[in-house]
Amino acid sequence: MNREDFSMLENNIIYFDNGATTLKPKPVVNAVIDYYTKYTANAHRGDYNISQIVDSKYEEVRDEVKDFIKASRRDEIVFTKGTTESINTVVFGFMNTYLQEKDEVLITKSEHASNILPWLELAKRKGIVVKFIPLNENHEVTIDNIEKVITSKTKVISLAHVTNVVGDIRPIEEIGKLCKDKNILFVVDAAQSIGHLPIDVVKCNISFLGFSAHKMLGPTGIGVLYGKYELLNKLSPIEYGGGMNSYFESSGELEYKDLPERLEAGTQNIAGVLGMGEAIKYLKKIGLDNIHKYEVELKKYAVTRLKEVPNIKIYNANSNSGIIVFNINKIFSQDLAAFLNHFNICVRAGNHCAKIVKEEINVSNTCRASFYFYNTKEEIDALVDALKKQDKIFDIIL
Amino acid sequence: MDEKLKRDIILDNYQNPMNRGLTDSNGYIKVNTRNSSCVDNVDVMAKLKDGVFIDIRFDGEACAISTSATSIMIKTLIGKTIAETEKIIDNYEKMINEEEEYDKDLLGELCVYDTVSKQPSRKKCATLPFESIKKIIALAKDTK
């Protein structure tokens, strides 16, 4: 659907790498261009007309985000450069003082590097313990398995809403309820879910949540950190400088601003924020429920059709999102991606930055096709047709 | 070199690579090298005697270009001194990067990768085995 809005689709490509980044519709591109051609100015200055325009548009996006994730307060929304910065800010601005030695953080082996490495680094620095929740036979998180590993020392559960290799959707509402009952903080990496599934941070009892705009039609280099007000207010800024202070004197007397400005030091990625705002409006118009429904339809179609391909192994046929990971027997994933590139089909090869999921799915390298609402069944047919020509691979890639 | 011949040499070295499989024998220097785009992951081990490579072996997960390049490199370097090897690496890198003239005779079969720069993403694959050998040479010089 809406293919006419995506200039990139006029380039004769089949883009199946939406898990890495999505294409950008014209309204998003135009929002960025408008900022650079019609009202370039810094935000939060307001001394002249265009500066006021920027200021109000910038803050309107905060409201858009607040409604989009159903947060209760606008000052719970902080702009960051993406999911990675959001999670790192939580870990090194809050968890580093909140957690004590031997406190336990639960994650899984199918998390992205950005929801593993900050915790492992904190474990090195502070002696916290990172534990992996065992996954079931479909590599999914279940409430039973979480309950099995919770101890009196468990202080945090940090999970992706949707994982980027297996593509499973975590039952975050139930996990949030469990966290509430057990007085555990719940951190959610929404990078893979934000443009695909509705989320309600209050209903899911989410303590902190991070996402990137570029995986939901928006520009790169911009994202969001959401934090429950009482928690976010205790988060120490990682960066200090302009825009985040109320005043400072040479005596060292100083005061920082309230949320959210306190956590947005320096000139922000204004063009990015405005583009992200437009992306949210665009997604709302289509409706995340419709997007999810369509992606699941594409995934089911792809699984059925790909089964016709000789020597194929699909690793996540059951997961309920638009991500499908596969290999062709005896063909290295990167070679397969290079082969598909010959047909202008863009897929990702490798371990997808989830370097320990191999311990779960027993393979370290795969090809990943990740769909979005502008993909079509015809494009999946083209993928299947290309894969059926697999015996020609070395004539093509060498 | 004819494109079909090049392809056949690459494919043969990919499907039947030289010295795949590591050994527990003594006297080897072993290194691990990974492609920074996080796909290839290869162990290379080499045994030197009086500054000459008398054995080189490898194992790991790698694509067709990287695996075949490792195989051809092993065939080329066994019997060569460190100084000869360094000269080969230098010429190979010049070829891969299309920088300047290089010595085709010195490279021999390694010339099958002379057009790999047309696929920039594969340049790293073609140079990966030489990264391992450079590390091994550095370690060999260190222990001298």
C-alpha cells in the first residue's frame, strides 16, 4: 500500500531490509526539506518569527510522540539520536546508581547488541549480574520462563518488544504486569516494533522505552527515550551544556532545567525531530493495526511460497511479524545476499547485530527479509523466483 | 585472464579449499580474523621455519570470495619467506585497491580477484586472509 509516496521505490528495487531501516515517504522528506529551506533556525530561542515556528513545531512533535506511545505526560518524552542512545542513557544515567553489586538484570540471547552490551558493560563496572531468560522451542519469551529465573535480586527486565532476527512479539503487557507485582523495572527496546505495532507504555507498565525514527519512516539520527516521570526525573544527564541549564555562575552555583530539556543538551537534531513528527502522522493515518495485519499476511504468504524453494531452511516460520530469516543449504548467507542483489532484491546477511542469538537458533549467519506495508506479494514472488535459480549463483556472483 | 577461467578457479578453491581444518600440532601461530561487517569469521594458523612458511591452515565460516582467497593464498605462500610474502601482500593490495601497477607474475593465481573492486563490499572478503597473515607475521617478528 501507499507505494506512490516512496520515491525510493521508483528505483527498480525490491526493498526487504526494513528491519535495518525503512524507506521515507514524501511528507517526511518534505518536512526535512522545509526546515532547511523555509524556516532554518534553532529551537528554544523564539526571538524572531521563523525561530518561533521551529520552536512550536519541535514541541508539537513531543506531543505527537506522547500520544503515539500513550504516555501520560509530555515531559516524559526525550529526543535522542536513536534506540542505542536511549538505552545507554538509561543504563549509564540511571541504572548505574539505581543498581547495586549482585543485583540482577534479565535479558535474552536474542536481543540486539544495543540491549546487551550496555548491561554487560555495567556488569563489568559495577558487578551487577546479567542473566538470560531461557527461550522456548520457538525462541520466544514466556511468562513461565521469566518467573523461573526471577529471584529476590532481580531488579530489571530489559527486552525488545519485537526481536530483530527471530521477529517474535513479546507479551509485554503481561511482562509489565509481572514487573509491577514483583517491583521490577521494565525496559523496552521498541526499535523493531514502533512502526509496526501499537504500544501503550502506561498499560504495559514500562519504566523506560527507546526507539529510532529511521525504522518507522523517519530520518536517521533521531529517536526517543520515554521514561516514567518519577524515574526519568532521577536520571542524571550524560551530557551537560547549552539548553539544559537554567543558570550557572563562576562560583559554581548552577541549576539545571526540568524535564525534558535537562536531558537534551546542545542543539538538537531539529530536522530529524520534524521528520519524525511527520512519520508519526503518516503512520497514524494508515493505522498500526492495519500495518501489522498486512505484514503478517505478507509473512504467511512468504513462508508458504518460500517452502517451494529447494534446499531452503526457514528459522522463524512461526513468528508473527514481517521478519523472515532463512538460508539455502551450502550457500553462505553473504553470497546469497550478493546473488539476490543481482535481481535488485535487498536483504540483509549476517548475524544482524544479534551475535549471541546463534546459541538459540544454532546458526550464526542468515539472510533476513523484513517486510513493511509498501512491500507486495508480487515482490515476494520475485524473491521466490530468484531463489529458484540458486544453481546459477556462482555464475552470477563470481 | 578469461572470466570463465577466473570463476572456475575461484569456485574450485571455494568448494575444495586447500588445507581447510586446523591442527593441534606444535609450532604454529594461530590468529582469528573477522570481517568488520560481521559475517566472516576465520581462524588461520601458520608454521614458519627459518623465516619460511612451511604450512598454513585455516578454518571458519566465510563466503565464497573469502574462502577461495584463503585457499589460493595458502597455495601461493607455502614455501615463501616472510619478505617474499610481504611483497606479495603489497602487490595484492595494490591490485584490490586498483591503486597502481602491480606485479602480475608475482601474484599468479591471486590475479583472479583483479576485478573484485567492482563489488566494493567484497573487497574486504578478498583481503581477509591477508589480514590474518599480516597478524601472523607481526607475531612471528615479535617472538624473534
